[in-house]
Amino acid sequence: MSGHVFHPGHDDLHGITVVLETANGRTVIGRWHERVEKGVVLHDAATNEPGAQQTRDDFVARSLKFGVKPEHRTLVVSDEIVSVRKLAEL
Amino acid sequence: MAYPDLMTRPMREEVTRLGIQELKTTAEVDAVMGEGEGTVLVFVNSVCGCAAGGARPALTLALQHGVKPGKVVSVFAGVDGEATQRARSFFSDYQPSSPSLALLKDGEVVHFVHRHMIEGKHPQQIAAELTAAFDKYC
């Protein structure tokens, strides 16, 4: 790496685009910033709600191919999270 | 937010020393990309240490490959805003992210590397994926 890192000291997922599945069926994709007391803070995040016209699989597939549509500059996911995966590994 | 030149200059130089043309204005973008002919690799540079810190060395490695795009250019997201926006208009089906790389052939995007495909990877891995695309399309 070139060493131009300006925000050291965060956890391993900091700066990584993740797919969060919540207990209520919501899927959230965004760039992990940090975990705080209220939940997980994501940047440039997009959400897919249960029952949405776009299925969860399409939502993830489209994000993989065309990138994440940043619906929320910053989003705190406070729902119960049942899985965390890296988007690039799906 | 404008980043100070003192911060961004090393990141620019890491790219320009490879012989990559940095595009700072919309006119410069149009002059290179408006032709819509041949292969062009566009590197969207970024101040993000997490991803760009891997992308720039990957670009260095990839450009040592025998097969390369006809032109390689860069724009700097968050620094040269208008030029970056104009460059992105040539691959507008793809959500903006930085760093990212777009490989165009005759004006069409044939390969796109999003930020999420760079994050957490070693430069060698990113470079290998890029050179595979060079072999396929260039």
C-alpha cells in the first residue's frame, strides 16, 4: 500500500462495502464506518425493504454490477443484524 | 470539501509519474474521451487511504503488463469535481465511486472496477484482474 491512510484506528470492516441482513428482512448495502451503541454506521448506503418491487437478490446483483446507489449519505442501522458480508465476496 | 494541495499532490504524482494524463477540466475530458475510439482506461483517483492506497499501486503494476489500453487517464474525485463529473458521464450507468476504474472500448464500457472490488485487496490482486481485462479487450 502507498501509506496514504488518514483514518487509522477503526475496526477491520472500516471502509469496506458490506451487505447487512436484518432480523426484520431488510437488506442494507453501504460502506462500513463503525459500530456504535445505537448500531452500525454506514456511508453511501442503499436499502431494500421486505416486499419491495425489487427482490433482495436483484438488489444485491445490481449493486454488484453497477455499484451502490447512495440513498443515504450516512445511515445508522439500529435493527438487529443477522448477517454481515462483504459485497465483493457475494 | 476541497482537499489541500499538500495532501493530494503525492497522490496525483503517484499516478502522473506513470505517464498517465491527468484531466482537470471538462474540456480536457472531452478532448480525450469525446473521440469514442480505441481503448481508454479512466482511473478515478481518491484521497481515501483504505481503497485508493491499494488502487494506485495496482495501477502501477497493471501498466507494466504487455497489453495495455491505448490511453490511460485519470480524474481526481473530490478535487477536480467538474472534470470528474464529466468523465463519469461517459459511464453513467455505473454509480459514482472512488477510487474506481472504467475501461472503455470505442466509447462503450467493457469493464468496470468499483470501489467495492478494490477494498481490502492487495494491489497484486487488483492488478491481476485489470490485466485480465486488458488481455480481453485491448
